[in-house]
Amino acid sequence: MQTEVKKANMTNIADIAKEFELTPGQVFSVLNDLGISYEGTSFEADKETVELVRGGCLEHLENKLVTLKPNSSPRDLAFALDVPATDMQKSLIAKFRIMKAIGNPLTEDEARKIVEGYGYQYAVASAAASKPKPKAVAGPKPGEKIHRPPVVTIMGHVDHGKTSLLDYIRKENVAGKEFGGITQHIGAYQVTLPEGVITFLDTPGHAAFTNMRARGAQVTDIAILVVAGDDGIMPQTIEAIQHIQAANVPMIVAVNKMDKEGANAERVLQQLTEHNVIAESYGGQTIVANVSALTGKGVPELLELILLQAEIMELKADPRGDLQGTVIESKLEKGRGPVATLLIENGTLRAGDALVVGSTFGRIKAMTDYRGEKMTEAGPSMPVEVLGMSDVPSAGDKIEFFEDERGARIEAESRVQKDRAKNLTSGGRGLTLRDLRNRMKDDGIRDLNLIVKADVHGSVEAVKGMLEKVKNDEVEAKIILSGVGQITKADIDLAAASDSIVVGFNVKPEGEAKKEAEKRKVEIRTYSIIYELIEDIEAAVKGMLKPKFEEQFIGEAEIRVKMSFSKKGIVAGSYITEGKVTRGAKARVYRGKELIHDGEIVTLKHFKDDVREMSVGQECGITFGDWEGYAEGDRVEAFEVVQVNA
Ligand code: GDP
């Protein structure tokens, strides 16, 4: 297990409370007395100040005073009184008859009732507490970042229990049973534990994850890979691993269905090693939890591991900083209009704020949390559902704060214009082998990311083995994903997200994948000869990729008469039976099935005029340079040579 990493001068209030067998609320009283400011569950101070607090705690041992900030929520009280948030939520109605959600502010009377109900005395934090003594270091200042909850996505093979796990966590931990459970689905929810809060993105599977990433939105901090203990690693498990690794997101493995007979966690861990996922028990770095989404066994431990991983990652945001957020889900609802779920990443979103979201805009008319509770503010890592956008934004769109709705409208309109212009000119920003060199110069690309698909496992391995050796001083071929089968839309999504080129060996893109690749400007290269594939990639890495040319059939003509002109020699009087014929096109002349000439259309005449092009149904005169060996009834096939993969 990793050792805990903490910010050097942040002191956890719960730790101090434990040391003196006080509740965190009693420690709040001490901090309040000393005029030391604190935020949430910790305070920032030097060693000397911590000692000062310790002394205060010693004095406070017999004192039952619990100090709370005005507008504290039941969740804050649960922390202060050292009771699990779930118990607090249950007691709210059952014991205190207070109908409030866990995160909503309580009135002073309500807070007093609860604190006294737990056998303590209630005090409100004095204003002085926000003005620290000169010696003590202040709490978060504007522009200062504080810890934020981790944002977690669950991935894995179909039927391995992703939805069940999300459901279990949601139902067990949201103390909302008294309200009839959560019926609302907003694409994300939060779970509150005594040790912290976790935000779960509620769309299992890697399609959503990769789609968002393809749009430049990387909101996931930690990925949970669910593997059924009775089933082991399956194709989508491997795909999920590759997507997580490509995104460089830390992974926690949840071996699920451990309640089932035949579940074998060891076997799963062994299989994982083959995909470079090495569990801690095998000497690696990957954290593993054995769980059952059915019985809930092991789930609390999994949640603890998530929080531990989050602590190591030092995830921070500034609630008073610039507003940043991403659209997680969106839809058009009858009677409500465009509805979007936003995940706040930095700053605080307030009801009434004017926003630009992607290329739409609006003013937030209503904001609710995942329980459907009205909210007025949402801070970092908080998912909220908002109403008031002028149009439905797309998942992955970024939000931007505007002083007023008018400004937001102008900006949104200008974005629509710009998008249109961009689509007309360049279309997209996908990487192609041919522009690898330029992109290297401009963007400093060092890796040539590749997605390799092939017909059979053996060829995947062969192609991979050879590609892994392709590198020079500047660029290296890096395989992001490899697998057996056709090139799918999911491959294109990943390619767009990771700036990869898709290489197919003896396979073709599916129809949908082809369309998506065109839309997103993802390059697909297919081969049936392995050495051609390797040569192309080698050439691209060296920046010497030769343009590839292909002949394209453009039309056919029939020679009807051999015409003689005294000055210009003879001309083939022809009739165009299909497509067109152009001057300069390549020409093959057939007599029956036999090819009698392979050359070029040197001149093309319409009566006496030289022309560039003649189409089906027209008569024309053709010469083939020096060659005049044709006869009446011969067939001319015309081709143009075009550069492919340019
Ligand atoms: P998903 O496709 O990964 O979202 O999988 P689901 O959550 O839909 O689960 C697939 C099936 O496995 C369902 O029938 C679940 O009831 C069952 N299942 C999920 N987790 C467990 C578990 O821990 N134990 C057992 N016995 N069954 C489970």
C-alpha cells in the first residue's frame, strides 16, 4: 500500500481530534478560540501553531463545546460530531424531524437541536475565526487551491458488474433512502464518506470516457476496472485497460462477483500481468479490491482505496478561482428545454450565472444536484444539472462564465461562425502520416501513436513485434491499442482522442468507423502485406513517406474509325461509351480481351479543336503519341493517377 502523502503544512482536524479523543467539532472550538481559520476538515499551519492547537485541545478535554460555522450542513455536523454521514441522514428525520438533504445548510436552531441531541453544547464560530492570528497561516485565500473530491469512472467488460457496482454505491451511500432513493439520473453522483467525498460518473463503459477525451475533455481522475472474478479478463477488459493507459489515468482494479462460486481473484491478477497491469501483491503498483456488487462485501474498502489514491494525487482546485467545467450529459426535455449535467472543475457555479457552453449559451435558471435538490452554488468536482441553456450542448463541451447573457450570446454566435469556417477550410486536426513531420515541428510530437487491428491474433502479434522496433532519434512508434477484428468506431474514437493513426492488417473499417474517421479526420491505413505496412511506418518516422499513387478508372471509348490526316498522321475517331476521357490520361487499348497498348492520351480533339475533356455520348479524335497500331472496334480504357493518403 502506498504511504500517505500530505501537504507538509496541512493538518487534518480529525487526526488531532482522535489524538485527544475529542470530536472534530470540539477541535473547531479550539481553533475558533485561537482565531485560526480552517476549511472543511483541515487547517493550514506551521509546527508551532499546531502545538498551540494541541495545548488548546488538552485544555478542552472536559469541555463539551462544539463550534460550527453558520450555515453548516448535516454533512458538516456529521464530521464535527464524528458520526457516519449515513447515520446523520437517518437521524435527521427519524430523530430530529428535520427534512434536509445532507449537503444543504441548516438553520442555527436546527444545528443546535442536532448538536445537543448528540450530547454536546452548540456554539457558532465567531467572525474572528476567519481572521487568523498573524502567526497562524490562513485558510484558503482567493487564488489558493484546496483539495477536491476525485472524479471516478467505472470501466470493464459487459456483464462484469459495472452498473451493479455503481448502483450499489449509490443506494448504500446516499443517505437518501428516507426520500425514496434516487430516481434521478443526471450522469454523475457523489458519495460522502467520513473520510471524504467521491464523484462518480454514472455512465459505465469506455465509450463515454473515450468520447469525452476525443473532445479534449479529460475529467476522470481515477478509473475503476471491473473484472468479474468468475469470468476473468475478456476482450472489453483489455480494451478498457488500453483506453485507461492511453489516457494516463491511475487505475484501481475491482475484482467483482467474489460471492460467486468459482470466483478466483488470483487468476484475474495473473491474467492482468499479461497486460502490464501488475497488482501490488505481484510487486506492481496497481491497487486491487475484491468486491461483490451483489452483497456489498469489499465495497467500503474499494471506496477507501479510491480516497487514498486521490490523496496521493493531491487533487486540487480553487473554489474562488476561474470557473471551469465540462458537460457530462445533455438532453432536450419536454417542458424543461435543454438540460445539461455539468461537472465543475474549478471555481464555483452559481444559479443565475451567464455561461457559454461549447457553441451554445444561456443563464442558469435552475440548478439541482443528483438527488434533484435545488442548489444555489456548486464547487469543484460537484456534478449539477442545469436548466436555461439556449440549445443542447454536447458531452465534453467546456463551460465558460460571462458577466451577462448578452456577452455570452455574442461569444456563442461567434463560435458558431468560427466552427463553420473551420469546417470549411481544414475540417479537423487528425494526424496523418504525411503531416507527421510538420506536426513534429509545430507540436513537438515525439511518439507516433498507432492503433493496430488485424485479422488473427498471430498477425496482431507479428505486426506489433515489428512496429515496436520502429524508431529513430526523434520519433518512436507507440502502440496505443491492438486487437483482432475489423476497425470499429470505438477504435476511431480512441484514435481521435489520442492523436493516433489506425493501421489495419487484412481488415477493413466498418461502415460507421469509416464515416467517423472521415468526420474526425482520423487516418486509416490498411495493408495486406506486412512489409509494406512496416515500410510505410518506417518511412513516416523518417519523414520520407513516399506519396502513394493509385490509378482511378475514369471512362471508356470505342474506336470507330481510323482517320488519316496528311499533316498530323492518323487519329482514332472514337465514341465515348462510359464516363469521360481526358487529355493526358493513362490509356490502355484492348482488342477483345487482349491488351494491345499501354500508354497515354496525347491529344484529344472535338472536330478540329483541341479539348481537355470529352464525356459519355460524345465523339472525339484521340492520338496516342507515336503508337498507331489500333483498329476499328478496339476499346480504350482511360485512367487518372491520383495520390492517395495525401
Ligand atoms: P455491466 O454490464 O458491467 O454493467 O454488468 P451488470 O451490472 O449489468 O451485471 C451483469 C449481471 O451480473 C447482472 O445480472 C448482475 O446482477 C450480476 N452481478 C453483478 N455484480 C455481481 C456480483 O457481485 N455478484 C453476483 N453474483 N452477480 C453480480
